[in-house]
Amino acid sequence: MTCSIADAGVATETAAVDRHGSPLRAADPVAIGDFRVLRLLGEGGMGTVYLGESSTGRLVAIKVIRPEYASEAEFRERFRRETTHARQVAGFCTAEVLDACPDAEFPYLVTEFVPGPTLSKAVAAGGPLSPADLERLGIGVASALTAIHAAGIAHHDLTPSNVLLHPAGPRVIDFGIANALGTTAPADDDAVWIGTPGYMAPEQAHSDQIGAAADVFAWAGVMAFAATGRPPFGEGAPDVLLHRTLHEEPDLSGLPVGMIDMVRRAFQKEPDARPTAGEVLLGLLGGTEAEDDSEPAVARALDGWRSPTVLPMPPEA
């Protein structure tokens, strides 16, 4: 594969993808590596996301990293390391990583395209999930985290914006990207961290030894949001949310009774006190399956998943 991005002119559009994203702008590329670029899906802190198509006609999501990151050699090395591991993650309940090019002028990551809204947009449009769909969401996201951790990486920034609601079940995206991008700091604070305040674990604010346990904490935050429509530590500036995460307990009112115990355990302040993602998964499945052979049980559990009624929406950049 060639690690290249072709500058744009007028892009070809197909009716099959018109409902996803927006038409390309004059400055957007028409090709990235071996992929044809079809539509603009979104822009955000990490870069720009495009809908693309492989030579075989498979739809993909292409994330092109922002120039300020691309100019840093340290970022490119982290990106290379994280995406190498990400390509080893089993594709069940995740968006499969298909390709990555850390050596391009603007590094990019290619994943399967997952039609469906993010959890954050679905809840904003349709309200909290039903108890049954919440349980299926918890199982799907815990299954994805188990696979991610088995590949030797952690997500580091699991939020409702990184969970897509595919018609066949939830899919976790952007695993490993936060660690490759490095730290985030509020404008008025000297502290630095990796993660999103309100969902990041306490240790993410004061330690460089951040592992899988932080993802379990974030899993609990995602469950609380999906059940109530509220972030677990409320709204506020990053430093306010961080203080609440470190010193206060999350608001679990509104969670179904059957989910509260597992969410509370996952919200423990100390990493070693939390269950692993595999333990969360087995607990939600009833503890009847071996941790390394839970996929059939997860598939059965997701059998009744109901796709959101809101229109399909692209991933958030």
C-alpha cells in the first residue's frame, strides 16, 4: 500500500453513501493510500474523518491526523506502536482496524465503516436506553474492552462518543488513539492527562502508569450515561469534573437495580479494586462461560439488540 493522500478537486459521489456525512470540500483529498474518498464524516480534536471505499468496494472510515500531531516524531512512534497492536484486536464488538500509515505526510488510520449513531447522539435524540438494551450495551462494550486488552493495549478514552450503535450491536472505536495523541491539558492548568474529564479514571490525572483498569472505570461512566442521559459526575469545567472524580461518588440514580452493583464496583477509585473487563463481561453474562470463549454467549445476549430509531449518523472525529 502507498502511504499517500491525493489533493482534492471535485470528488465523485455515489447515491449509496449520500446519507452519510457531507460532500467533500475543494481542499479535501480524493484518495488516501489505496482508498477512494467519498464523503466528509466529521472533524474533531484528533483530525478529520472521511468515508472511503476500498478497491473491492468495502466502505471504510479513514481518520487523518491533524498537522500539529503529524509534525511530532514522538507522536508518529506512538501512533506506529498503538496501531500495530490495534490491528491485532479481534473484530467482535469493535470497529476492525484495516490499515494505518504512520509515515504519511498526515498519518491516518483506516477502520471498517460502522453505520449508526454514536451513543451520545442516540441518547440525545431518543433518551436513555431501556434496561434490556442497557444490559446488551454493557455486554457489548465489555466484550470489546476484553478483546482490546487481550491485544496488549488499553483504550484510554472510552466515552459515549466512542461507542457506535450498529444495527447488530454496539461497536467500540478509536481504541489506542488517545494514547498515541498524548496528553490533554485544560487551558488554565499545568496538569496534563490522557482521557476525557468526567469519564477518565482517577489515576489518569496523576499517573503515567495507566492501564486496562481505567477503561473499566470509563465503562461504568458510559453505562451511567446510557441509563440516565447524564454524565456520571455531572457537567462542568474539566478541573471541576476531575475534582469530583477524585473526591466524590458518581450519581447512579436511575440505573436499573440489576446493573448498579457491577457499575459501582467498576467505579472504585483504586484501580486494583475494580473488576477486569473480562470479569465485568462474565458477570453480565451470568458467569457461565470461560473468559476466553465468551463470544458465542455475547452473540446470544445481543440477539435482541434493537437498533436506535434515530437516523444513522457518522462517527465523531
